[in-house]
Amino acid sequence: MTSPSSRHVLIAGAGIGGLTLACALRRAGVRATVFERADALRPVGAGITVQMNASVALRRIGLCDAVVAEGERAEQTLILDPAGVRITGFDARSLQVDLDAPMVSIHRARLQAVLRAHAGPEEAVRLGVSVTDFQDDGARVTVSLSDGGTVSGDVLVGADGLRSAVRARLLGAQPTRYSGYTSWRGICVAPDLVKDGHFTETWGPGARFGIVPIGHGEVYWYATLNAPQGSEDAPGQTLAVLQERFAGWHAPIAQMIAATSPERVLRTDIHDRPPVRRWSKGRVTLLGDAAHPMTPNLGQGGCQAIEDGVVLGECLAAPGSVEEALRVYESRRVKRANEFVVRSRQMGQMAQWENTAARFVRDALIRRVPESAARRQLQTLVQGMR
Ligand SMILES: Cc1cc2nc3c(=O)[nH]c(=O)nc-3n(C[C@H](O)[C@H](O)[C@H](O)COP(=O)(O)OP(=O)(O)OC[C@H]3O[C@@H](n4cnc5c(N)ncnc54)[C@H](O)[C@@H]3O)c2cc1C
């Protein structure tokens, strides 16, 4: 049995989850090599909200302050109707103080840069090589790479996202599950259009629009719309389509779309996978979207990838065999992450309702839920990571 300090961990994928794991292992003195398919770290041009549970996880590996410094702290989070009238929300500033846990939105490139800076020397993250296959002989695991090479280590972690090759090899290839709605994400420079720290999401018939300042004078926005899978915008028409679809919704939605360059908009159909109870076999495991891809309705996909990376890093740095470490990792992570998969899907289905009467009743019921209920839920969430 190798001691943790002489272990070599192989990681497929340098997304949020793979890099967080590399940072956690480096801090614990365990060697890791990350293989990333892309030839440069080019995260999608969008923002991401790092919720309080994920910032508490980042604090455990010493990276919370660095991430907070690059993003924008939440002051208020609100759900509105298309006229701009509040449906629900909470005072994010006071909750962060009460729970001693920051909530920030950040440009993905800045988050990735912070993680990469702490993930180890240049050779710890090998760019432009995919993991194409692996062999686990019980004592070592050997990965085959797209450049024809092979590398052996003590454990392989598939952190290779929604369409993970490691997962397909480990659990069998399964199609992803389309949610019924598509999304657009954009970034514009529009600090004066949005109040500092005000994160809003507006719910209309079969469509939503979110506005999130991400610091550095930039604002991230996203839109969702019920649509057939694989439908596309006519070339050059994306912003016009969005202007038309969200016409009549409250300010500054039209202004945000108008302030965005077409090349800074990204369209993604929303998929997840039904939860599974095992992510590991032998010396191979999964984390992040490779393990538990979820719809983005609770803003937890990346946050759960961060939690996975921190916890798996702790498990692999603890004395004991690799197999034991992976068992403990699953026991600490599977139930919690899978609950988000289920709840995110339910939340998305309800938030995308089109029927006017059903939406009226939904909004009226949500308005009656006291803010204290949301606070208690977030408290439980944060405590789960302490
Ligand atoms: C519209 C939208 C909004 C979202 N908003 C939020 C939010 O606000 N907060 C939040 O927490 N989450 C959010 N998410 C979810 C979040 O983006 C994902 O859950 C998160 O990126 C998952 O990280 P990951 O590291 O597991 O996977 P990924 O980010 O997908 O990274 C996987 C990496 O693996 C690489 N790769 C793939 N195959 C291979 C291979 N064979 N070999 C080597 N490398 C490979 C890829 O190039 C990539 O770099 C959102 C998602 C969407 C679609």
C-alpha cells in the first residue's frame, strides 16, 4: 500500500472540479497530474456564482479569499416577475455575515486562473492531451492519452465533464437527459445598469432572465427558454432573437442585451443525468459533472464540483488504501450531490412553466414562504461543508 505522500493521482479534465482537486492535493503534499483536452485553459465566457457552501469548501484549501477578491459579493438575491415585482429573495449580505461564508459571482476565467495558480507547477497540468482509455490492474491504473502516450498512477479521477469519457468507460455510455429548455449566457461591461451585489432572476412564461454583476465592472446575464433540443439561432441573429423574446420585460434586460457583443454570447442546451449511487470502481472515480451533472437552477453544479475536489483531496491524503479513500469519498459526497441533481431538475421544471394560472398560483405560494425558511436551508447547506 502506498502512503499518501508517495501517491500519484491522475486527473482527467482541468475544469473547476479537476483543478480544485489538484489544489487540494498539492496543499496536502500529494502529487497530481491533470490532463486537459483543450490546448489552453479557455473557460466559457460566462460568470458563475460561488455559493456559500463552496466558499466554505474553498476556505478549507486556503483559496476562499483569493476567489472572493476576484469576484463580486452578493448583497441581495431576488426572484422577480417580468414587471420587475419581487416574488421572493433574501438579504444575502446579512446571511453571509451570520454564516461567516461569502457568496460571490465571478468571471469563470478569473476563477479558473486562481485555481490554476495553486494547482502546481507547469508540468502538473498537461494541456492538449485527452484521456482516451484506462486500465486498472488492481495495483496501478494506466491512462492512454490522445498523443499516443501512457502514464501510470495510483488512482484516476474522471473530472472530464458532462460527456465524460472516463465515466463512459467506468459506468457504460448513456445519453444525457435534455431538460426541455436551452440557455444563453453573455457578459457585458455595464456597471451603471445594475446595483452593486444585486443578483436577480426574472421568471416569465417558459423563460427566465438572470442578471449578476461579477466585479471588474462586468455583468453576467443568462436567459433560458423552453425549446426543442438542438434548435439554433439563425446566424448573427442571437441578440435580436433575445430582444424580441424578452421585449416588455423590466429594465435593464433590454439594455443588457443591447450592451453585449454577439461574440460574448454562448448558447447551451441544458442537460443532466439521472443520479447514480456509485462513482468509483477499483482505483478509478469521478467528480463534478462527470459524476453528477445537474441543471443550473440552483447554481450548484460548479459548487458541488468544488466540494467534491476538496473532499476527495482530503480522502486521498488520509492514511489507508486508495480503495478505502474512494469509499469514504463516496460516503461523504454521493447523497449530497445527488440531492442537488433532483432538486435542480424539479426547480427548473417549475420555473419554466408556461401556463398563466399555474404560474400565478406558484408565485403566490412562493411569496408566502418566509425569508427565514430560505435562511435555514442555506444554513444547513453551509454546515454540511464545515
Ligand atoms: C447555463 C449554465 C449556468 C451555470 N451556472 C452555474 C452557477 O452559477 N454556479 C455553479 O456552481 N454552477 C453553474 N453551472 C454548472 C457548472 O458550469 C458545471 O457544473 C461545472 O463547470 C462543472 O465543472 P467540472 O470541472 O466538473 O466540468 P467542466 O467544467 O465541464 O470541465 C471538464 C474539463 O474536462 C475537459 N475534458 C473533457 N474530456 C476530456 C478528456 N477525455 N480528457 C481530458 N480532458 C477532458 C474539458 O475540456 C473541461 O476543461 C452552470 C451551467 C450552465 C450550463
